[in-house]
Amino acid sequence: MKSFVGWAASRPSHAGLKGEITPPADKSISHRSLILNSLAEGTAQISNFLPAEDCLSTLSCLQSLGVKIERNGGEVSITGAGKKGFEAPAKTLDAGNSGTTMRLMTGLLSACRFTSTITGDESLRSRPMGRVIEPLSLMGASISAQGNKAPLTITGEDLHGINYRLPVASAQVKSAILLAALSAKGKTVIEEPIASRDHTERMLRAMGANLKSEGLIITLTPSSANLRPLNLRVPGDISSAAFWMVAGAIHPDARIRISNVGTNPTRNGIIEVLQSMGAGIIIENHRAEGEEPVAELTIESSSLKGIEIGEDIIPRIIDEIPVIAVAASVARGKTTIRGASELRVKESDRISTTVAELSKLGARIEELPDGMVIHGVAKLIGSRCESHGDHRLAMSLAVAGLIARGETIISSAEAVNISYPGFWDDLEKITND
Ligand code: S3P
């Protein structure tokens, strides 16, 4: 197990958080930029691609299927195989830590007429895959897995469209079905319980797919034509920006400008939550980056209060809940988060790991089956804590460490490389600007 000193007592607690951060590229959009373009006919140029471990897992899985991809930092050139051009991989595909890679690739592989196996690291092998196996099997794919966990062995078949109501609001499951539906016979209709991120739908439409979204219902009518390649510039990731938004709001002397942040309405719940807690956030320069809205955000030190967070907003803040818990730990009064049992099947069980680790820092936080209750305290106390190999927990603890009294040591801190390899450098930058 590696150890990393994330933050140290040597920094005076009055040191301000000032300056500008450009967050890394959006992870969800980076995965999709590769997967969807791999199905297109022709070459696409992607800029500001996220070269973090999760997206590199997607990249190498696609290369193993014969897709031509050249990458230089965040600049990627990808030549699609077309729906029928993938080659059987010579070895087991490795999705690493990435649920998005595994679930979306399983959708794509369900329509490929060969057998392939996809696996992942220990965390990913413990996560539920029945949620993709069920609908893809209903479409005609043959998928075997022990206990509905990876490794998954997929034999692609001639698929048919389905009408399917998602049992959980999951963009990964929705996207896996849509990828399979592109090659199916007949239309596929998906109903979501609550809207989840819609990057796949936006990109598919821009690539020429016949896809309609009406409220919570998405209809894809497949065509024999291949998708058109889509050149794109990936916007900054609001889930990565969230760490600086919370840091700015809870630090006593902060003003942080965060540039090029994706503000897709299915992802921007963190802005709403922090504003309801009383945070001062200025949103400027709204614009479109391809299919996605983008803006600049400025966050200032704020006096936060506790709020009630219920299930309707959960899909829009699903990845930000650990850092929202940090904000709530030092807010006035009580914050309740409910309807978030999906957190239990993320990279770690984020309800129990967030509660355990923030408790070590002096937070008053209790676990609920589907969320947590947090009573704000005046000060967090620096301590030894661990990331549980979970990138978002590592970064949330670093934000807590920024305002804690004394030294915080986070072990397995290299987990940040999953989504934000420059996190520790940006933390240095913002504390020294
Ligand atoms: C993602 C969807 C979400 C999210 C994950 C990325 C995606 O997962 O938590 O980090 O890129 O589609 P679910 O679809 O399982 O909710």
C-alpha cells in the first residue's frame, strides 16, 4: 500500500486559496468520444481528451478490437471500425477500475459476432453487472458471468430492439443498451426512473443516429448506415471542478475561478446544492462546446448551512456526494442525504467509506442505508485517513484536509490518477498562487 502526504500542518491555516484552475477533461465524455467514434465510419479528431487511467482503459480495450487510435497527450485521432468492423480480441479485455468502460464495452460487444471476455481490478470485479446483463440478454446477447460480476464473457448475436424500464437511474446501463440498439433489428425504447447524464444521447444525435428523447423516454431507431465521425473538444469535468468548488466555499479565505467547466443540466446538481447551502458562485461566459454547455465558475468563501438532499437530484450529483459530505461537515446545522443507495456500488461503498474517513477527521456523520446524516462542526481535525483506492474519496479527503487543523495524511492517494492525474499539482498551485 502506498502512502502519500496529501496535506501538511506546516501550512499556516490562514493561507488563502486563490487563483484559477482549469479542471481536467470530462471523464464520461472522454470515454464516449472513443467508444462512439469507434463505431463510426471515418476518422475523428478529439482534443482535450482525458488521459487518466479510466479513459486509457477504454482506449486500450478498443485498440484490442482493432480500432486505430493515435494519442498525443489529450489529442486523439481515431478511425472507426464501423458497426461491423471490430476484430475478436487476442486476449481478455481489461477495464481496470472503470465501470463506464466495462458496462459500455459490454453493450458494444453484445453486437459483435465473436466471443470476448472483459474483466477489471478487484473493485470493479465486485460491482454489479446484472444491470447490463439483463437488458442485453433480453436483446439476444449471450453473456456469462459468475454471480453477475466480472469477468463477463460475451458472445455477440443478431440483436433485436427492446422496451425497457431501467430499474436504477444509470447512464452506464442506458448507454450500454443504446450501443447495442444501434445494431439491433427494430427500435429500442428506454424509460429512466430519473434522468441520468445524457452525453451518449447528445453525441449519438450529432453522429446521425435516429434518437429521440421525450421526458424520461428515449427511442432509438437503428439504421443500416454507420454513424458519422464526430470531431470534438471535451469540456472540463464538473465532477473534478466540484473539489475546488467545495474547497473555495468552505475555506475562510478563498476565491477560485474554474474555467471551461461542463455545465450539462444532467450533471450540474453540485451548483444547485452549494447555492442552496449558501455558497457564493458566479457563473459566467455560458457557451456551447460542441454538443455540451460550458461556463466559467468563480467560488468565494461562504458561510454554509445544512440542507435536505433527496432522491430526485441524486443522479445529478452522484459522483459529488463525498465532497458534498465534506461541505456539510463544516456547515451550520444538519444535512441529510437520502435516496443515494447507488453510492454503495461505486469504486468503494461510498456511504460507508465517506462516513468512516470523515469521522476520523472529526466530522459528526452517520450512515443511513441510502445516504447519510451530517451535523456540522466548527473545525475538522487533521488525521491519518485512507482513500480505499477510491479516487473521489482521496480528493474529498484532501479538500477536508485543506481546512482541517493540523496534518492530514491520506494513504493510497495515487487513486486520483483514475480521473484527475494533476490533482496534487493543482492543489499546490491553488495554495501558492
Ligand atoms: C457514469 C455514470 C455514473 C457515474 C460514473 C460515470 C458514466 O454511473 O457515477 O462515474 O460515464 O456514464 P452510473 O451510470 O452507474 O450511475
